[in-house]
Amino acid sequence: MTRFHVAALLAAGLTLAPAVLLAAPAAPPASAHAPALQAVLDYARAQKTTGFLVIRDGEVLARANWPLPGEAQRFRALFAHGTTPAGEPLEDVASLQKSVVAVLAAIAVDRGLLDVDRPVSDYLGSGWSKAPPEKEAQIRVVDILTMSSGLTEGFAYAAAPGTVFLYNTPVYAAAQRVLEAAAGRPLAEITRDWLTEPAGMADTAWRPRPAGFGDVGNPVGLVTSPGDLARLGQLVLDGGRAANGTQVVSRAGLSDLFRRSAVNPAYGRLWWLNGGAYAVRAAGGRAEGPLIPTAPADLVAAFGALDRKLYVSPSRRLVVVRLGQDAPDPAFDTTLWRLLSAALN
């Protein structure tokens, strides 16, 4: 089964019963790894997963969707948006949206609309932060994209830009406004015309968050499905080219997203990167060694709260998607990749 066959399968919204491997009898790689992949699916299901998808070299190896339990009222109210016609969960994927905005920024650079080395104030005007004017003028767009603006979550000045990593959702949200200013169009239109329509991500859209979500400094959520996230992952694997041949984002633009930050080798431009000497995580604190020791060193990932994941490994030609509630296993990433590596090696 080629990448283009799989793209057609995904576009058609094909889904099977939970915990069924998606491989035709004539697909030896899937059948050869079926027992080990079943162990991966069993683990994913036990971790409160709602949607799970594994694609290797364009071939769907495993796909499963599980309903939310009755006691998941808060998750249902805040994050769940029903299902696709094919039965995949539709969820506000929290901070996973940051990586989508990074791709949009790369497209804006490709189109000559955005220069990430220019000050943010060139796009938003002066006074967009609470930093002194001379300090604010030093903060570039790329500093927001690498979480190194030097601002606090309240937009106050704390450090020189490019010197400290601080995972900062409110300041990140300014990147959305920068894109709108650079393009002269709303974020929803940019996303649809530049990314989701060309990439075939028909289930993805920005939606206002409910009042119960609380003030996280970002009032809009990206609602999407496992299949659409897999399309984004495949786009990354294929150098920015969609299944229909459209070059959505340049290879050079993608490469810029995955360049390690000087203040956190586990982070690029709103994407997480494995294989660095150390990692500074979203909650803070430096840990020596790679972000996920059991995963391929070249893994790049989009992470959202409650263990929503899009993992992409170029060397393994792998795309893995996980949606759902917060995983009970605090070492979810490490355990999942240990099981995946055992299943697919």
C-alpha cells in the first residue's frame, strides 16, 4: 500500500472497530508485527486514549478509536467536539495548536509576508507587551516562536530575548496576531487557505473555547482529528508536499522549524525535538539527555495538554497520533515508544 493509497483511505474517512489493525492480508509488514502492535493498542486504550493512529512509510499499521467514559464530563465539556462521520474523535488539542501555527508562520515566510527576524512591534505596533519600549523593540518574532521572548506570562520584561526558555502560552498567542497582521487576514482564513484545504485536513478548524476553559491567555482552540493530524505528520515527512502533490510549505521552511533553540535543544519553533543533550520541559526544569530516551533521536513532536500527541520520525518514516484524556502513566511518552520500538524493529 503506497503513501497515496493511504492518503485516499484517510480522505475517505475509513475507520474500523476499536483495536483492529488496518492492514490488508497482502500487507506483510503489518501482519508480521500484528501481535506486538496489539500490545501497543492495549496500552494506548488503558491510558484513556480516544484516538490512536500509527502510519509507517505511508502505510496505516494500526488505528483505533474509543469512546469517552461517562465520568469524563469535564473533558467532554472543555475539549470534546463530537466525532467525524468516520467515528474519529474531534478534540481541542490544546497546545498542539502551537505547532500548526509554526507551520503557518513558515508558509508566511515562504510567501514573503513575514520576516521572523523583525521585531514583533513591526507587526503589532508598540505597546503590545508591558516591557519598556526599548526592551520591547528587541523582541523578534522568532523569539516568540522559540519561547525565548524574555517576557513573563503577564507580558512583563524578565530577561533579554533569546537568553531564557520559558514556555509561555499567552505570549505565544501573540504569534497568531502577528500572522493576521502580516497576511492582512483572519487566522481561520489563513489556516484554511494555506494549510488545511491544500493538505486535505477537512476536519480541522479554529473554534472559540468555552467559558469553563478558564483564562489561559489563548481564547481559541484548534479542533481536529487523528486522521487530520496524521496528514500534517505525513506533510512533514514528505518535505512539505501534500498527498495530491501540492507544495504546502517549503522544505527550507520546515527545516527552520526543527532547528534547535540556543536556550533549549529540545525545542525548535513551536515544535518539540528529541535527541538533544538536555531538555527544558514546559513545566520548567532541565533534565539531562534526550526528551524521550526510547524514541528515535530525530523525532519531532507536537504536544498538547492531557497527552495529546503528534510524533514524526523521518528515519523510521513514522507518524503516530494520540488523542484523549490525561494518561495515567506519568512516563507515557517513554513507555509508548518502548512498546512501539519493540513492535516495529
